[in-house]
Amino acid sequence: MFASLLIFTLTVRFSLGQTSRLPLVINTWPFKNATATAWGVLLSGGSVLDAVEKGCARCEMEQCDGSVGYGGSPDEHGETTLDAMIMNGDTMDVGAVADLRRIKNAIGVARAVMEHTEHTLLVGESASVFAENMGFIAEDLTTNRSLNIFSQWLKGNCQPNYRKNVFPDPKKSCGPYKPMATMKQNTRAQHANVHSHDTIGMIALDQDGHVAAGTSTNGLTHKVPGRVGDSPIVGAGAYADSSAGAAAATGDGDVMMRFLPSYLAVELMRAGADPSAACKTAISRIKRHYSDFFGAIICANTTGHYGAACNKAPGFSQFHYMVSNPKLVPPFLETENCF
Ligand code: SD4
């Protein structure tokens, strides 16, 4: 009698604990309209994929932080190009686009890649043609703001600059550049920073255990044309597995993608790590090689527990992210101290 009462009590407490944390929407940076949009989708019966897609699309339309979506992060030619990904944690299906030109709704195109092709990632001009064929509207992604950023950069001798081991000296002059015969071992300049954070990474979980994750970004300002960041790379920008959890990253994608931090964090949660610990280990792994890299990651496990971690770097000591769950409606701003 006592034993069955105990089991009953534990069951009720466990399920109450669980339901009070689910559903969950969590995303990088204080992009609260995106969180609210995704939350609204879940509450109105939409799927976790719909939530992630619509939440990130909201950021694309609002140019969150002046930088997700069109009109931000012009490359060396002044063009804005977009990277995005969406992942279904039930089926492990992924759709992604990289270096997407002329289409504003990058995560929508990523979802179309997932749903209308057998592929995972489409890139560049061909991805844009695919998008147009799927009914997306092609338009110029340039705005006065991006034109202005670009012209200031040209006026300032193309500084800052991502090139190295070329001549003329990319730290002083614009291109065109030619490779230098001798390589200098230079330390990586800190280009990506808290003032140029560009990525929404979002995770959504519902009460039935479905998990999805997605990203959308216009990458890094003054990037070399053709550059693709971590955001559309599975396991780097985001990862979702409904049997373990999900993670999404933001920051210096050129460095971060070398470590697949989102994949690592999800695998750590699968092995029993709590989300904060999983996030911290994923950041530590990168820190070991690039001590002052700029980056952060959010993690959530299948019970709706979540956490984040960020690397303390010059000008970056706190990372802000948004959460909505049944206790935190409307979206709640979380702050993580970097380590
Ligand atoms: C990229 N990870 O393209 C993105 C940019 C970003 O905070 O997240 N900045 O590298």
C-alpha cells in the first residue's frame, strides 16, 4: 500500500515536473519576438518544426539585431548572403542552405530542401534558383544600411579583413589579392564579436517529446565571398535528436564549426550530462585551442531542462538568450556569465 502510494506520488510529481517545463522554446540572443512567434505556433497546435521555422523567419523579416536576414553583414563585394538550417529530431532529417543569394526567407528555403529534396545542403546561386523554383521571391538583399557598411569599409582600406598570407597586405590594403609564397603563422584576429552577433539559433520541444532546432544568419561582415559559417552545418550550428535533446551555437563560426559543438553537447546530454554542463564542455573543447574565441551555445534536454555557456572574450562576458516554457510566458531573458 505504502509502496504503491509512493510510486503514485513519484509518478505524479515526475510528470508534473516534466509538463511544467514543456513545451519549450529557447533561442540565442535577446530576440524575443522570435521566441514569442515560435511559442505561439506551439500553443496553437503547430509542430516543433513549424515553431522553429516561423520563429527564425520572424527574425529574418525583422532583421533581428539589424543583422539576421537581409541588409546585413555585406561581404567583400557588398552583398548579403544567408545561411540557415532546420533539423527534425524525430527523423534526423535536415534541410540547409548556405551562401544563399537574393532570397530573404533562408530558413523557409532550408525547410524546402528538407521536404522537397533528398539532399541536406544546397549552396550559392544554385540554392537561389532552387528557391525560386519552389516559389520563393527573389529580391535584392541590399539596404541603405548594408550599402553604408560596405562603403565605409572600402573607405577604410577594407578593414577589418579576413584574408591572410596574401599581397598586398590585407591589414592595410584592399584587394585584389594574390597568395604569398611564404606563410606567416599569425594569430587569428578577433573579427566576430558581441557587436556583430548575427545568428538566431532556436530549439523547440513539445509535450509529446518532439524536438527540432534551426538557425538563420547573414554570417560575418566583410566575409570573403563564398564563405559559409557554422550555422548551416549539421552538428555545428545546431543539432537535434528527440532521444537526447538539442543545441544551437552562435559566434565565430569559422572556428566553432571545427568542433561540432552542437553535436557534442547533444551527445553529452544523451550520456547523462545536464544541459549546462554539456554546453560548458562543448565551449571548453574549443577554448583549449582558441582561448579567446567569441562564441556561445544553448542546450536543452528532453525533459525541458536547459542551459547555456559562453567563452569569456574581450568585450564579451555575458551572453543573453530567450526562453519560453509554461512558467516563463511571455519570453524570459536569461543571462549566462561567460567563463
Ligand atoms: C557565423 N556563427 O556565420 C555565425 C555568426 C554568429 O554571432 O553567430 N555570430 O559564423
